Amino acid sequence: MSHVATTIHQIKQTLPAGVTLVAVSKFHPIEKLSEAYDAGQRVFGESRAQEVVPKSQALTHDDIEWHFIGHLQPNKVKMIAPFVTLIHSVDSLKLLKEINKQGAKVDRKLHCLLEVKVAAEDSKHGLTPEACLELLREGEWREMANISIDGLMCMATNTDDKNQIRQDFAQAHALFKQIKQEFFADAEHFSIRSWGMSDDYEIAIEEGSNMIRVGSAIFGERV
């Protein structure tokens, strides 16, 4: 069994029921993705439109889910709209409008997560918790027939301080609960809490995550 396959099995054995593993395959070759697929992995995360398009054309299995996890520029949405399953990184109303527009063009409802900035770093993208609530309260998203807001995504501060990491995830989880109660109380689809990566996913799960994004632990350092 390959390193990729072994690691996927090891990680999945440790995950609680209901937690989805997104294999972050950005910058890795098709051969590595094929190894992961053969090991039972079906959900892959990419961060560049120009990379996910050829990969989706090379790996044509009907049961693969392509998740877009990187910063997404509005002018790139049309490239990924035909096949992406979930966009993790919606960080503005402008981007949400463009996703809705491109979804209509390809007759698809595009599933999205709002990216929330909880990390104590300026380098992270995302809506502040206040801006996230403001976007939802303004309500324009309710008129968008080709998007579905299914949850939140965040990244923790890049630090060795586990207390800080836990605090970041706890803040995201508290915001998720607030949004769920205020806007999606009766909506089963608003359920995804995407936080946790290779170095911190165990803490993330303890703080409410049900979708983790793991790359280097599975595929090794990116090429």
C-alpha cells in the first residue's frame, strides 16, 4: 500500500462519525490523486482554478467531489462553475453574486461556505464575524437562486500556541451557532463547519469541525 493510501486509512480511522476528510491535492500530480482515489478518497480540495480544471478533466469518476478552498477571484468563477461541488472561500457579497451569476449560466446551484477571519493575522482572507453577520442581515443572498450557503470555513492563526488555535476555532463555532439560529434555524443544509488542517485538525474537531482539509500529511510537501 502506498504512503498516500496508508495515511488516508490512518486518518479516517481516527475521525469521528460525521467528519468529512477533504484531501488537499493542490500542487500535487494526477498520479497522487489517483492513489488517493484508489484508497477510497472521494473529496479533493484545490485552490487554483487553472489547476482544478485539468484535474477534473483527467479524473472523470462520477463520485468525485471537487472543493475549491483557495482565495477565489470573481473572474475565475466561470472556470470552476461547471464542476465544483463546494466553494469554501466566499469572502464578499460581490463574489457571492458572481457565483450565483455563473451558476445560472451552467444551470447549477453552487454550494458555498462563508470564509470567516478569526485568526490573529493580517495575511488571512475572510469576512470578519461582524461583516459576515452584516452580509446575511442585509438579505440580498436570499434572492440568489443559484447559490446555497451551507456553512462556514476558517483557518486558525499560524502558531504553535494550541490555546490560540483552540480559541480561533471556538470563535468560529460560536458564530456558526449564532448564524444557524438567526438565519438557518429550519435549514438542514446549513451544517458544514470547515476548519482544521494537517497540524490542527484534532483540535478543530474538538471545537465543532465536521470537515477537515488535510494536504501535506497525505501527499507530502507540495511540489
